[in-house]
Amino acid sequence: MRIVIIAAIVLFVLIWAKFVLDVLRRPDLGPGSKAIWTIFMLVLPLFGILIYLLLKPSDAQIQQNARR
């Protein structure tokens, strides 16, 4: 049972790190927005990730806005 808990924690940390890196790499966000999202994901990791998933525009929308 302990190994399942450890695996779940490691998986969650990897997913969390992926989303934080995604926020930091987005060209459409300014430095202030990146800082707010990163802090939000640090303080409330599960809710931060869920809200980010719901509000994040698709990659196609990000690229289209970058071309303008």
C-alpha cells in the first residue's frame, strides 16, 4: 500500500511541475500573470491545476494570438 501512495505523490508532483513549466513558457502571459499563476499553483496545487486547465486557451489559440 505504501508504494501506491508514493507513486501517487510522485505522479502528482510531476504533473504539477509540468503545469508550472507550462505557465512559465507561455508567451501570451506577462510576468505578473505568470507570477500569480505560479504562486496560486504553489499555495493550492490541486485547485490551481484544475482552474488552470479550465481557463487555459488551447495551443492553437495561443499561436493565433501570437501571430497578431
